[in-house]
Amino acid sequence: MATNLVSLAMQFLTPDIIRRIAAALGLDRSSAQTAISAAIPSLLAGFSGLSAQPGGAQQLTDAVSQQTGTLEGFARVLGGGNQSSFIEQGSQILSALLGSQQQGALAGAIGKFAGIGQGATQSLLGMLAPVVLGVIGQQQGTTRLDPGRIAGLLAGQKDNIAAALPSGLSSLLAGSGLLNSLDGAARTAAAAGNEVTSASVSATRAAGDAARSAVRASTSYNSLYWLIPAAAVAALLIYFLARPAEQVAQSGPTVGQTMTVASLDVDRQVSDTIDGLRTTLSSITDTASAQAALPKLQEAVTKIDKVNALRGQLSVDQRKALTSLVNPAIPTLNQLFDKALAVPGASDELKPTVDALRAKFAALSA
């Protein structure tokens, strides 16, 4: 049987593991499933594109070689003490492979597709990137990892990846470059989906025409006897032929509510603040860098204050979405806070502001 990397990755992500991922990220299971189903083929598409670039196959091979044992230990990581560092390392690997621009485009597209926040999406990708790399490595067996073999493996996955991309995701990833390696396969899969929809619409229209013809025929014969069964048959045809299109529409992802209040994009404000804090806190290595980072940390306090002030104006669903965005980021932020405060000479400069940030994020996550 031909290898299908998408199927192998999804088989590894059992319902129990997906449930635990959802719990770890503060998501409902349905949203997590939708996001994962979009992320796996998207990551493979990105890695396929990398392997076709000069030196890319070697870079990917090096990343795969670092994931020995990842699949075996993944279940233990979920909800454990090493979860935050695992996510952080996965995010760093993904950034090194795809670049920060493509990584951000991927997180934005999947977050919009699944209706979840940017922070939760980035954490999910940080979890899944090592899993996908582990699955790729698993296919090499016990032999030495070879860039040529890995590149060949991914080159043969174009149709599988394109077929697994959920309808609507390709348009969200347009312009990101992540789907370039699929050539026309992604467009072919999307066109096939459109043909199915068009066929359903055409069939429904044909059933309607049949119904009208039946009514005209029965009227011409002035026979109520034939009218009732003909109309009933036409109604059944319309119902069953139109139903697949309705099911496709209903099975699509729930789009996240907009979180703009008083002209402030709350979701973007929080995501950008979290990303900025990660960068700022990581730059603190001595007293001088702590002093340079302090204004940026104070600016983050001001931004989160604005969000907290507007929190009461959010709907219940919007507050839940905000909590889902903030909760997964807090463990990583706390680690970075602790690391910055442990730098000699930095604690006196930073502690009041860091304590304020901890309290404000705790309020947002409530």
C-alpha cells in the first residue's frame, strides 16, 4: 500500500489524544479537531516546499533527526510539566523551517478557518510540527536519514496533501507560498469540490423542473389522482438531492466571532502583545538589556489594561474565546518572566512590572 503521510499522522492523533490537546489548549474538541485536520496537510505542504529548495532537504532532515522518540513520548507531554517547553521548541523548529512570515500566515489561516484565537493556533502548531516530523522520520525505518529519500517521499505526497486540505483553506493560504509545492493538485482538489456542489445544485434544479412538468401534465389531464404522487416524488427528489450540499455547509467550521470593541481589535491586541512579550523577555540577558526592555514591558501593561477595561462589553462567547487565546500562552510567559527575573541585576528593574503583567493576564484568563 502506498504511503499516505496525512493518514499516518491522523491515525497517530487518536480521539483521546485530540481530546487531551483540546484540554491542554483550552479549546472545545470540535474546534481542535477542525484545526488539526487543517494543520496536518498544511504543515506537510510547507515541508514539501522546503524539501524542494536548495539545501532545504538537508535542513528538513536535520529537523527530523531531532524528533527521535517524539511520537512515543507525545502523550506524556500533554498536560505535563514539559508541555510549555515542548510547544516552544516546536514553534522554534517550525519558524526555522518555514520562516516567521510563513509560520504567521499558517497560524492566521488555520485560526480563521477553525474559529480559534491566534495564540491557541500557534501553540497547536508548536505541538503538531514535531509530530509531523516524527511521522516523516518513522517512514525512514532504521536506515540513516537521507535528504534525497525524504525529498522523494514528500514529492510523492502532493495528491494526498491536496486531497486532505479542507475546502476553503486553500483560499486562506493563497499568497503565503505554502501550497506552491503542490503545483496544480490543490486547485484540482478544490475544483472537484466545486463540481460536487454544482452537480448537487443542478440535480436539485432538475428535480424542480420535473416537479413542475408533473404538475403541468396532471393539470392537462385534469386528474388529481396523478398530481399527488408526482408532487410527492418530486419533493422527495428535491430533499435528498439537496441534502448533501446542506450537509457540506453544516459541516464547515464555525467562524470565530469578531472581538472588536470601541474600535479596538481585542484578539489582535492580545495576540500582538503576547508575541511582543515573548520577544522582549527573551532578549533580557543582563542589567542593560533589562533596562532597555522595561519600557516595552510597561507598554504591554498599558495594552492589556485597555483589553481588561473593555472585557465587560464582550459577550459570553467572546469572553470564552479570549480565555482560549490567553490560557495557552500563560505557562510560556511565566517561564519567560521567571527567566528574566533570574538574570543578575534584572529583578530590581523588572519585578514590579512583571508582577503587574502576571496579575493582568490572570484576570484575562479568568
